Amino acid sequence: MSKIPLNKLKNSAMNMASVALLRVELATEESKLKKRFQLLGQKLHGAVRDDLLAAIKDDPSVVELLGAIEEQKRRIKSLRNRIDGNKDEG
């Protein structure tokens, strides 16, 4: 039998699976962030086109988008930190 204990192999496999799942979650969150930035860009483009830049900052949908973008950024940073932390354990 191999010199590597079965528990060590099991722990390594679980760690790799965990990192893989975190990477999938990270990709999903980054995709959501991209969509929100695109939506914000469309709203900004419309405001510039219609000369409504002063009014856009009071638009509730823009304020909501900005909050969602900041929350998404925090979530992505947290996921990246967790992935980096799991790399060190393996």
C-alpha cells in the first residue's frame, strides 16, 4: 500500500473540490457584476444622450445598481480570498 495515508488523500480531494466550487461561484458572481455594469452603462448612456446627467444620480434604479455593484465587488473579493486561503492549505 502507498505511504500516503488514506485520510491525507481524502482531505486533499475535498480541498480540491472545495476550491473548484469556489471558482464556479466566483465566475457566477463576476458574470453578475458584468451584467450590472452593462445595465449601468446603458442608463448612463441614455442620460448623457438626453442631457439628464444631473437627474440620473437621483434615479432609484441607478442607486440600487450602484449598491448591488459594490456588494458584488465585496463578495468577489471574499471569494478570491477564500480560494487563495484554500490554495495554501493544499
